Amino acid sequence: MNVSDSEEDSYNERTALVVSESPPLPSYRPEPDPPNDSPTKRPGLSRRSGPPQGVSEELEDEEELTLKYGAKHVIMLFVPVTLCMVVVVTTIKSVSFYSEKTNQQLIYTPFSENTSSVGRRLLNSVLNTIIMISVIVVMTVFLVLLYKYRCYKFIHGWLILSSLMMLFWFSFMYLSEVFKTYNLAVDYPTVGLLIWNFAGVGMICIHWKGPLQLQQLYLILISALMALVFIKYLPEWSAWVILGAISIYDLVAVLSPKGPLRMLVETAQERNEPIFPALIYSSAMMWTVGMASPGDAQETDEEAEHSGGGAEPEERRPRSNTDDELEEDRGVKLGLGDFIFYSVLVGKAAVTGGDWNTTIACFVAILIGLCLTLLLLAIFKKALPALPISITFGLVFYFSTDFLVQPFMDNLAANQFYI
Amino acid sequence: MNLERMPNEEKLGLCRKYYLAGFVFLPFLWLVNVVWFFKEAFVKPVYTEQIQIKTYVKRSGLGLLFWVTVLTTWITIFQHYRAEWGAVGDYLSFTIPLGIP
């Protein structure tokens, strides 16, 4: 997350595999999203090298300013992340489709986990992860190259195609499952109208102009849909290994000098333009281009690589740094891949965990991780990945709760021993 | 999109486009139009383009009402008579409930 008063830095890496796929099998193939959260933080505030004499108050104000942003921004991010997770968990708990085991697998995870020995299964999941991550890396590099060579039309077309698929196909699937769960009879005309409206307004809101809240809502819904698809079609162990590997990849891609995401940021910075108005959730209002005095929003950006659909371009315009007001414009940006993988973690915990303990523990862990990431962002003021800390905490909490705390609580309850 | 920051002509243009786009079977868009521009049209102090925005919002509202009635009627009819329609009912159905009604 990045707080910057200069241009927004948001960088978003997207691995959309929509274009390349034409599924030969009737298996669902959502493009995997490599979530890359890299909170990019443009050092809008220049580093205070030391308070000059007599301006210590200003310094305090500046510091206060930063902190104030921090707390508010944390809250501004908590709400959508929580909402996304709530949607995913509710769906999982009520619509059994998403927690049913299926033999269909994504093409990105070809190795099956129905093997006899533990070692074999572990090996398969590691192989699946390697394939998935390499696909993600390839797509990311491809995207960065496209961006570098200014193939904007291609990128936009790609995004539009993937969001089309998300909005139409996945929501259609989701709706049909919900109707089946509640045993309702619905006719084709009604369903057609519903999906058409949902997706149509979604495309307009996301890719063109629409009310901010609606846009945010659509982004959250799309992330939830994507997370649900992942939860359904990723095999058990592979999912956990992939989560771990993705956070490591995120860390590397954002922080290392040759990382693709970092290159993307730098390129966009050089060109002084919004990095990539897609797949970024923003909680603030953007100025439109016609403004005379563009105030830049301090935006904490967390990039997430979102593959396959969920192209949510944010209308962003580059802003010059002004020290004036326009504080109300400051907002927080979080990449959609972050949403997706957070929700995948919590959703998986809901599916496979014992009961609500695990789910809630993971939820809390992710929020704590998010807080810490924002804190680090406020301190370092540069692009930071949002996945690693949260996912690490989430994984640790999941496994420890599932294997340690759960049996402990069960035993306590069974023996009527209250602590 | 913050309506506060947009010049009036742009607001009018946006309202108009939403209104026109709603004719492609998108009553949801009309709903968004009504909700979003309601304050602009009816609450804010008068400005030049407000009259036109008002017309668009009103017409969107009417269109929305029309669609809601049509949809409600159709859904009621369908739910009520689906079983009796036999083959046609099944043909129209997207999901068919299990069990005995």
C-alpha cells in the first residue's frame, strides 16, 4: 500500500488467460489469478530529513497527517475485504455446490490428488503449484511487455473480454447453483433478464462511468465469484501450497529490482500515467481529467494480479502533487487479486475446517496482516506486497487452529471443562 | 465517479446516456439512473441543465416501474401455472425443483 500524493501508483498486474483459452473440455477454466499485491506507494511526501528550526509543528502535523490517513485507510480497506469474505463464506456454507468434491480440475493443475500415498499427493500438489506459478509469471511478464511497448488496445481488449466472462458466465453458474439449492423454479426469460442486467450494468460501471459504490460493489462481487471458482476447482493440498507460493512470488515480484511488478510501476512512473486501470479496488473518488487543480489522492495501492476476468479498470487520471486540500480525495487502493486470495484462504478454511473457529481465526489473521501491511506502507512509503503477511498469518492460524486448537476445544467441551 | 466534481453538462450527458442505454432491456440501469441522479434532479438548487436531468430521471422512473410490473406479473404467472403447462413449462424452465409440489 502506498500513500502518495504524487501520481497514483497503482500497479496492477494481471494475468488474464482468457484470450488463450478456448476450453476443449467442459471443465471450468477460470483463469488463475496471480495475485500480486504490491502496494505501491509513491513517495508523495518527501522524506523528512529532519525538522528545520521552527517548523517542528509542521512536522508534527505532517506526521499526524500520515497517521490519520493510516487509521482511516485501514478501515476503508477492512470493509470491502470483510464483505468479500462474508459473501464467499456465506455461499460456501449455504450452496453446497462449491464445497462438493469434483474430479474436474483446472487445466493449470493437471496433477490429480487422488493418489494413494501421502508422498505422491504432496509431490503432485507441489507440481501443480509450480505449473500454476509459472503460468502466472509468464502472464505477468507478458503483460509488462505489452505495457512497455504500449499495446494499450490489446490490454484493454483483454481486460474487457475477461470481465465479460466473469460477469456473464460465472454469475450465471452462481445463480443456477443458488436456485438449485433453494429448489426454485425459474424460467429462462427471467434468468436471461437478470444476468443481462447484472452483467450489463457491471460492464458499464467498471469499464466506463458509474457510481463509486456500485463499482466497488461489483469489484467485490467479482472477486468473490473468482474466489469461489478457485475454491471449487483447486485440489485441496494444491490450494494451500499455491497460496504460500503466491505470497512468496508477490514478495519477490514487488520488491526485487528486476521484478515484473516493480518494472511496471517504474514504467508507469516514467510515463506519468496511471499504471493500469484495471483490477484495482479504490475506495476514493478520483478526480476527472477536466479538473483544473487536480488533487492527488493519496492512495495506498495494493496490486493484485488478477487473472481471468475481473477486469475492473479504475478511472484514474494522473495527478500532480499538490499540497492543498483535496484530502477527501485520498483513498486506498487494493488490488483485486488480494481480495481473491484472501477470500480463497478463508473459503477453504470454511470448507475444510472443522467449524467456525477455523474460519474466524483465518479471517482475523488476514485482517491483522492487512493492518500490518498498511503500517509498513506508512513507514516505508514504497510499493509493498499485500499478500505475504496476511497469507502467512492466515496459513499459520489455519493449520494451528485446525490441528491444535480445535481438538483442544472439543475436548474441553466434551469434558465440560470451562476456561 | 463523483457527481460533485463534474460540470453540469457532463452530468446531463451521463444521465442521458444512462437513460438511453436502459432501453436495451436494462431496467437496472434505469434504477441506477434514478437513484444516482435523484439528488441532482430534485434536491439541488436549480441550474440550467437540471430541467432536462429531471425529465430523464422521471422517464427512467416510469420505465423502471413498467418493467417491474411486467416482471412481477410474468413471474407470478409462471410460478403459478408452471406445473399445469406441462411440456411448455419445462421447456421454459431454467431450473426445475425436485420433489413433489
